[in-house]
Amino acid sequence: MLPNPRHLTKAAHRLKRAQQTLFRRQKGSARREKARRRVARLHHKVAVQRQSPCTRSPSASRRGSRRSPPRTSTSPG
């Protein structure tokens, strides 16, 4: 049996803090834009976590996210 995942709660807390930071930034500044992008990224992360609850085992999720092996470069000559 899998333990109760707390990643959604933690991500929601991070989102809350990021939104508070965004609110304090001055409009039009580069830091506000950076904070806005961070909030958007965290919103997306929380939305994905809510849509797909963790139903697979940790080893199965690692196997499913494995990338293809790196390509070897062949140089002519």
C-alpha cells in the first residue's frame, strides 16, 4: 500500500506563497514578470496533480518517465 501523498498540499502552499509575492511586486517590473511566470508554472503543476492522482507505484512511475538513451554523435571522416 502506498503512503498518502502530500505533494499536492505542498504545491498548493508554494502556490499561495508565490501569489503573495506576485501581489507585492511593482507592476511593469522584471521581478513581477518573473513572479508571474512562477505562479503560472505552479498553477499548472497543481492542476496536473489534481487531474491525475498517484495511483501507480513509485517504481512504475519511474519506469514510465524514462527518457530515450542519448544519441551518439557520428562525425564524418
